[in-house]
Amino acid sequence: MMSNESPAQLRATQKRRDRSLRDRTMSLEAAAALIADGEHVGVGGSMMSRTPMAMIWQLVRSRRKDLVCYRPIATSEGDILLASGLARRVVTSWFSQGIMWGVSRVMRQHVANDPSSFEEWSHLALGMRLKAGAMGVPFMPVRTMLGSDVQAERPEVHEMNCPFTGDKVLLVPALNPQTAIIHVQRCDKYGNAQIDGMTFMDLDMAMAADRVILTTEKIIPNDDIRDAPDRTVIPFLCVDAVVEVPYGSIPHECYGLYEPIMSHLDAYARAANLDPAKALPDYLDRYFYSPYDWDDYLSLIGKDAIADAEQAVERPTRNA
């Protein structure tokens, strides 16, 4: 969000947080209860990579509504956010069901009915807004979006001449979500998280947010974290909740562990693009509202399909 608080007020808010080394583990239900209707929520990962799908799944089931969600690149989870009513607006730099399926008809339908449901920034501008939020400064000077149609659509930005070079720059406002939901490969019970592969904007998102909820494929001992401290990407200091959820990005991918469930995503995209008004309620009812728990959801996706996605991961080979 574009916080109305000054940097000094934001720092004061951060100082009130409990940064002690304590057990932060809880259930999906308890973590979802930390997020109120109408909050501004950062969604970690990017495109179909490390999407915090289990947390989105639980928020939909908990009937949260009217969130403003920030995602670097939105795909099928963006459809879910809008169609379920969980989000009243998705803020992103790109919104499609995936490169192979084209622009989302679900998004187009929602934007046609309510233009405020979609807010576009350039990818770099969104990242720099989170960087400013993480640094505790009110804005970031950038060149991205200068002279573009995207700039023309964003009344929040301001042009100025650099006082050192005289060059024109664009000032983008800091972004400080009230909550960030981020999925990682592993972390300890305190919230020290390791991420394999690309980290995207997750560290800045975590540092900029007032509250951070981590879902993780596996909780590992703190001794393992201490054995490789350089691998900690998100520190416990900014984490409020840790939820162990194996396969927490399904049907999307989690780098090094499983690939996307392409058969499921392809079937979803074909149905959604054929008749979004019917397909999305049906999809939500079957995969979000009907399952008893997350394991039941995974069974609906298909354990064989998940096993195939695990087998499809290209693992590094070692020299003999």
C-alpha cells in the first residue's frame, strides 16, 4: 500500500514487533486468522514459481475478502484471488494464465466490470517500491516507465530532474504491505528461511511488510540453519508465523522439488477461457471449498501427477 505513515512512524511500528527468538509455528487456519478483510497483502514468488498456494487456499476457505494483493507476475492464482472475492484488486506487472495460455479471460472479465480490480506497474517499478519500503525511505528514483503508457496510468508517480546530473527520473512511492505471504523450500521453527533458486522480490517484500507469514515445504532444525548461515535469505527477525505445508505451491512449482502440474493447469485454463463465469465457481467449489484439508486437496490434484512433477525435476549431477 502507499502508507500514510511517515518513515519515522513506520520505524516506530516496526520497533513494536516481537523480534525474539521464539517458536513461530502454527496451523494454516491460525495463520489465515492473522489477516483481516481489506488488508494489503504481498504475495511472494513470481509467475508459477513458489506461489504460496496453500495460504491462498486457506484464505479463500476462510472467506476473507477485499484484499489488495501485490504480486510481481500473476498467473492462475490471480484468477483465484479475483474470482473468489478474496481480492478486490490485484497489483502486478503482468497478468496471464501462463505464457502458453495467453491473457486471462477471468482478469479481462473482472477489469471490464470493475477497472479498479487491476493495477499495473512495470516489473522493475514494483520491485523498487518494495525496495524503498524495505529500506524505510518514502520513494525510489527510477528510469523505468518514463514516457510509457504505464506511467500515464499511474497518478502516484512524480517526475523530477536529478539534482546531481539533471537527468529526468521518476519517483515511485514506497510499498509497505500489511502482510506478506511467502512460500519457501525450508526454514526453522523461528522463521529463518532458505530459498533455492531465484529469490525474486521476497526478501524486500518480507522486510517491507508489517507482518510475514511463511509457508514451508519442511521445517528443519535450527542447528542446520546455523551450519550454513549464509543460506538464510529471510531472517527470523521479520517473520511472524511459520506453517509447514508439504507441496505448498501445488499446482505451481517449487524449484528443486517439483515442477508445475501442467496437465491440471492446462485443463483449468481451457475451462476458464471457454466460460469463466461458470468455470471459476465450479473450480473453487471442487478444489477450495469441498476438500476436508490440504491433503485432501492434494489427492484431488492427483498423487500420481504430483509424483510425476517431482520426478521431472532436473537435479544436478556430480562428477564421480
